Amino acid sequence: MSHASILFLIQNAQNRDAGATQAKLDELIRALAEARNEFIGIEHLGERDLTGIRDALEREFGDTPHHEAIERLIGRR
């Protein structure tokens, strides 16, 4: 088997795994009443849009270290 064939198989498996993981995450978003449904499908956005979303989320939670922001998010429930 050529290196290109092996690379294709690995990429195909990674894409399938990523797609399955994304479908599971989307289902969790739909299932949680507090979750924001507008996050469903953002993996299809461009890098600039994703950076904007990430920056907005960081502003929402302030400039605290990530573990503190996560604790605050969990505490909102």
C-alpha cells in the first residue's frame, strides 16, 4: 500500500471520527435547555468567524483563567 493510500485512510478515519463527535456534541446542545442552539454547526464557519465567536465568549467570561471561567459557567446552572 502506498504512502498516499495510507494517508487517505488515516484522514478518512479522522474525518469520520470528527463528524461523529460533532453530531454527538450537537445532540448535547439540543438536549440542554440552557445551551445556546446557535452554536450548532459553527464548525462550518471560517477561521475569522470562529475567532470572533471565541473572542466574544472570552469577553463574556472576562479575562479570568480558563478554569475559573469554566467553574463560573458550571455555577450558572
